[in-house]
Amino acid sequence: MGVRKDLIWLAMVREMAENCFVGMIPYMAQASVVLDERFLEAENCWMFFRNREMDTGEGGFFTDTACAVSRRGELRIINDFSDNEQNLMKYLQTMSDHIAERGL
């Protein structure tokens, strides 16, 4: 039985997103779950969301952030539009297109 490379790649990308959040909000490193289980995938990127049960203690910027990771491993901190599914899906496609246009 072979190892599924797509699952390994997803695990690596997920870890990158987690490390990004921990780097921005250091006390999140103490959290048992930094990222939400849910993620989105588009042609050129994945979108990961912080665990909303974690209080950022910061308010403002960190409260509504997500992380986009390109197929080449480029990270971007982005707005989290999880409260509006239509805007979220539109933003996912916008980020995917942006990444493709810039070769990230």
C-alpha cells in the first residue's frame, strides 16, 4: 500500500499555516488546537482558519484572520469571511487567481 502524497502535502501545508498563526499570536503555541479542522481548497491555494474557540486576547486584526497557502508554499494572512459563505467562496477564488497571476 503506497503513501498518498496529497495527504502528506496537505499535512505539511496545514503545519505551515499553524506555525504562521503561532508566530503572529505567540500564546497560541500553548493551545492544543490552533487551527480549525475546516479548510478550503481552490486550484492554486488552500485557506486555513484559526480555531475560533481560542480567544486571541487581541481583538481587532487577529480576530478575523485566516491563512492562505499557495501550492508553492507562499503564505498570506488574509481576512476571514467565515461568517458569510458567499463572500468566503468569492474570496477563495480571488486569492487563487491572485496567486496564479503572480506565480506564487
